[in-house]
Amino acid sequence: MEFVINAEKREKKGTSSSRNIRREGIVPGIIYGAGKKEEIISLNKHEVAKSLENDAFYSQVLDISLGGKKQQVILRDIQRHPAKREILHMDFQRIKADQKINVTIPFNFINEDIAPGVKIDGGIISHLMTEIEVICLPADIPENITVDLAELPLDHPIHVTELTLPEGVELTLLQHGDEDTDKAVVVIHKAKAIIEEEEETEAPEASEVASDQKHDENKESDKDSEKETGEKESSEKESSEKETKK
């Protein structure tokens, strides 16, 4: 999908200038990179908002039309108001067709409903990662990276080394060669309610434990009574024998 953004050059730079144009429905921005001078620009607020509704806008190559010429860029940063979510500023980086760039790509999880861990065992899917940074040429930037859960069982996570990547795309995470970089992307765990139910089934009921304890106490009490009775009878028997001898 192609994205074309119309922009205008902006002469004034600074916080006060940016604040003033935002009141007019304009979003301030900047274009930099590729060995060229940075350019201060202004963008239409509504046009930008519509483009941002498409997830691909965040990672794909964009065309900015400025002064009758188009420049290929990627979106590098968006600053938003912390409370209003209003777009305050946008940064764009120029790209070169023969120069690799780092971009963050979202995951596309498929076949979740037929995963054995879900369909057979009733597990819950946990997305441990939703996006990942890759390095590739601009022409090779994928819209997303597919993660197939069609054969995923319980408690067997899919790691980044198991991902199927498009040709020409590498994961920056794995370029360091560290073992701990092989992070888990998604896993299916047994539902908490099921685990608790199994634990309750395995554990004895409190009333049963109390009953058993009471039964044991009664048995001990009976033993003590029998012992006392036996000792008493023995003592009486000895006294009787002594009286007879006399």
C-alpha cells in the first residue's frame, strides 16, 4: 500500500511557533537524514489522523510531497499530548534505496482458534511480544511478520529464532549472538480457573481433614481409657489376692 503525505515548508521553528500552528489544525514535523539538510514542515491534522488509522503507516515507506517534489521517508517518531492524545510533532527520516534501515514491524498471529493448546486443552493465548525490530532494504520492508499457531500445544512457546522471515529481512535482536536474545513471542497456558479447580480436586476438603483429626483424637482417647481401665483392674486384682493370702 502506498502512502502519500502532503506537506508544506515551515520557516519558523520553536515551541511557540508549533503551538500556534496546532491551533490552526496543523501538525508540525521535520524531515532529516540521507546526508541532506533537515527540513521543517507542516502537515494537515486530519490527513495525518486518517493515515495513522492504518497500521502499515508506522513501518512502511512513505512519500512526502513537498514543494512539488516527492521524498521517500519512514516515520521515526510521533509525539502526542499525554492526556488529549493530540499529535504534537512528527519526525520523518529520508531513506536510500541501497541502504539498509532498522524498522519495527508488527506480528500477525494466525490460526489461534485451531491451535491444539486452545482447541483441545482449552488454554489461553499469551502474546509476549507484539512487534519486533528488523533490518533490511527499504524495498524489502514487510507489512508484518506472520506467526502461525496452527500446531502450538500447551506450554511450548514460539521463540524469535523459530520465526519465518521474508527474504532479505533480518532480526536486529539476533545479530548480537547472545543466547538470552532468543525471546519467546507467544505461548499458550492452561486457564487459571482450570488449574485452581484441579488443585481443589486434589486437595482434601477442610471438613474431611477436621473429621479425620477428630477420629484420630477419639481413637487416642479410647486407647487411653482402655489403658486406665486395664491398670485399675490390675490394681484391684492385686489387692484382692493380698487379702486372700491374709
